[in-house]
Amino acid sequence: MKIKDIRELSNKDLEGKIRDAKKELFNLRMKQATGTLEKPSKIKELRKDVARMKTVMREREIKEAQDGE
């Protein structure tokens, strides 16, 4: 997922996407442990997507705190 796409999402949508990505990440790790994972690169990609989404959420929190002062 591109950062541009992430920034266009609302906070509620971002939280949902993060939750979904973490569930998928868990499932991929289980597949990896059992040896049935076909694309190991998908794990790395998902981890980076979650990090991007969390970064955008944090940027918004900081901006709101600064605007409130």
C-alpha cells in the first residue's frame, strides 16, 4: 500500500486496516511455521504496511496535539 493511499484514509479506516493486516500477518506466520507459505516476501511487505499506517496515525496525533496548544 502506498503512503499516498494511506494518508487519504480516515483514522477509523486506518485502524481497521491495521487490525486486518495484523490478522493476516498472524495467519502468514502460522503458514510459515507449518511450511505451507508460498510467498515469504508477503510477510515483509505486510510488516512495512503496518508500520506506514502506524506512522501516519502518530503524525496525526502529534499534529492534533500541536493544534490544541
